[in-house]
Amino acid sequence: MIASNSYFKNLASGFLFPEIAKRRREYCAAHPDAEIISLGIGNTTEPLTRHIASGMNDYIKALETPAGYSGYGDDSAGELPLREKIATVLYNGIIKGHEVFVSDGAKCDVGRFQQLFGASVNVAVQDPAYPVYVDGSVMVGAAGKSPAVHGGYCDITYMPCLPENNFFPDLSGVKKESLIYFCSPNNPTGACATREELEILVSFARENGCIIIYDAAYSSFIRDSKLPKTIFEIEGARRCALEINSFSKSAGFTGVRLGWSVIPDELLFADGTPVSALWSRLTNTFFNGASNIAQAGGLAALDAEGLEEMRDLTNYYLSNAAIIAETLRGKKFSDAGVEVYFTGNAPYVWVRFPGKKSWEVFDKILDECRVVTTPGAGFGPSGESFIRFSSFGHRENIMEACERLSDKLSL
């Protein structure tokens, strides 16, 4: 028989979120009457908004007609009107429409990019970080060739992002010619890099031959006008960075699936080949393009009405996060030494329970409050003792969860 891809043997035992789901199932089996509230996975909960949904509905109706039917697009990069509109509306023209590559989501693009850069590239990640960055690297053989140390992989450079360094890493340990995964607003910490910090990151990357994969999937939550919403606001970034983004959180498209990546013309491999050229080759081989229906929703989302709807939707989740943060900053928690980190520019609340293990706190909150959270250790070694609280939920459930945390959680 054919052997499996040996790189998969280097993966950790299970992806974070299926493990959370498993523990939830086990708890519910033991407590069948339990009413569980999830503040865990970052899955949107509110209905699609009227104007954006209408854009997709109109497209579906047109598909019933000979004139309105469409099949494969001409290019896996997406419909040109949507690419142009993303460049104009979301980037104010600082990037060009042909530099936008529409996809079925940022998470999918992360995996494709690791395939693009291959097994021999050095990899550096923020710590803690979205687990796909690390697992995608392991799957293509760019990590995991050595035993795990301190909960991580020896051949990945972990860049600790902690309260002590204002969640911005010391880059001095990053190897030359590394692929640097950087997310702002960050998942899971919610921290946002300042303009000055991104200038440091871009300068480092250019001086050391690195390429930044900049994950801006939560940029629509930024409310502080001083904070950059894209890496391309930083001079020099076009020569050392690409950016991924998504409609998942801003428009509620977690199930609809629509995202994009920006690859500037100036971004080159060592031999002078444009990164965009090989990206086109890869995606045209393995990907037939995002759903036409989803792209119609994306076009509607970038209309004036759609932008207003997305602003209202993200405000809703930010208000949920503020409620969670206020609860966890209460006297009961502060007296116990609980530390709460919430910027007001991201949908997550990052909370440290000093001296305790993340999974222990996860189990305790589930058992005592019947609330699902996300253990910080699942995001990397520096996430130990932290818990991520997600604001994606109906308001009444957020309020009920906060009441349970205040009344029932023993500290």
C-alpha cells in the first residue's frame, strides 16, 4: 500500500478547534440538559444583511435565465469588477485591481501560500498565533523535522507577543530569508500593530530578505484612525509583503466563503520571478475561483449600503466584546489577579489567569459556567495561562454568559 505523507506525522495530535468541539460533546453527553453558550470559535452568528444578501439573491435569479447564467470564470483570480472594487474601496487605490486575487477565504489562502513557498523556507510566526500558520508549514515539510520543544516546533521561529512587550515581537531572532506570518489585529490577542511597529517590521523584512504574509482578516474592526488597516500603508511594504483578507467577519461570510489576497507587482522571488506569477500558476491549477454567487455578495458589500451594513455588523460584535471585557474587569476577577486585554479594535478579549494552565481554565469555565472558550495554549507556547473570549454571539447569549462567569466561576 502507498504510505501517507510523512510530514503529517509531525503534526500535533489534533487541530485546536476540533479538540474544543470534542470536549464540548463529551461534556454534553455527561450533562444532557446543559445549555451551553459558546464564546469560543470565531464564527459569526448574525444574519446576512439586507443589501448584501440581495446582491446574491439577484445573481441567483439571473442564473435561471440564459442571459444571466455563468459557469467558470475566465481566471481563478476572480471577477475583474470585484478585484477593481476591492482595490478602490478598501485600499483607496494604493494597490491595483490586477494585484487582488479573490479566493474562497483567507484560511484557504494561507495553506496555498505555504505550498507556494515550499518546504525549504524558514518560517517565523507570532506567538501566540492562528494555528493554521504552523500546521500549514508542517504539512508541506517546512517545520516539524525536529522534536517539539516547549509546545512548539524546533524549526519554526516563535516570536513571543506578550503584555510585557506590548504584543509586538523582538525580530532579532528571525532568520534571514524567512517567511514571516504577521496578523493585525491579532488573532487571538486582539492586539493591533501601530504604524511605527509596522515600519520596524517592513524595514527588518527588507534588510533580511524576508517576505511578510500579513493577515488583515480583522482590519474591519479597527476603530482607531491612527492604526494602519493594511501593511501597504507602510512605505516599502510592496517589495516585501503580501496581504490576505476576508469578508468572513465583516460581512458574516464564514459560510459563504469569500476572501482575497494582494500580491504587489514589486514582490519578487530571489531569481526575480514575480510572486504573483507563480501564485497565478498555482491557483489556476488547483482552484477554479470563488463562487460567482459569493462574488456578487462581495460586490454588494462594497456598495455604500453594504459598507454601512458591515460597519453596523462589526460594531455589534465590538459591543459584545466590550461587555465581556467589562465583566472580566470586575472586582471579583481583578482581586484574583486576572488580567484583561481588549483594545476596542478587535472582536476578541484576551485574558490571563496567572499560574493556571489554559486547558484547566477552559475545563473549569465549561464545567462551572457551561460556557465554551478557547484555551490560549492552543495558539502557541506564549498562549499558556491565557483564554480567548470570542464576541461572536447573539447579544442575549453574551449577556447570559457574562452573568454566569460573574456568578458561578470560582477563582
